[in-house]
Amino acid sequence: MTLKAQIAADLNAVYFDAAAFAETVTYTPVGGAAQTIKAIIDYGVPDESGLAGMDAVNTDAELWLQADATNGIASVAVNDAVTIGSETWRVIYARKIDDGLIWRCRISRSTR
């Protein structure tokens, strides 16, 4: 097993463990089929202008997903849907981090 494969396996077993840090969500790519996956969610992320508290109603959040087709999502796109509980959020921004092993996404449930 390569170091990259071992790190990905450790991410799935430890960091993305639903009993520890992760939540189970339903991810639906635009024009694709829904998948149930594990994700890390940070609710109420302040906007990047530094205006802390501007998201007091928690319409924005950060979402981390494994960047692989087996345990997460291989390709993330703007407007993909993420269902958390009974609420649907939309991806508004995404980029790969941690040597391409994790998608870091900004999601919103704003209806404005």
C-alpha cells in the first residue's frame, strides 16, 4: 500500500467516521444519481470579508468530503445538492485540499 493510499484509508476510518466527526449526508450531483456519503460540516461559517457573525441564521456552511468515488465524491460541481437531514443545501464553491484527498466546499441553503 502506498503512503497516499494509507492516508486515504486512515481518513475514511478515523476522520470521516460517522461515530466520531462525520455526518451522513445525501449528495446529488447535477444531472446525477444521489449517493449517501460521510461528510464533515462546519455550520455558520462567517463570510470571507471577515464580518464575523454575518451568518447568524446559518445559511452557509463548510463541507468536507473525501475526494474519491468509493468513500466520497470524485467530482464536485457548483449547484450540486447536499441533503442534510430534511434540508437541501447547494454547493457554491469547491476546491481540493490535502494533496487532493479532500474536497472543501462552501454550501448554502439560502433562498434569497
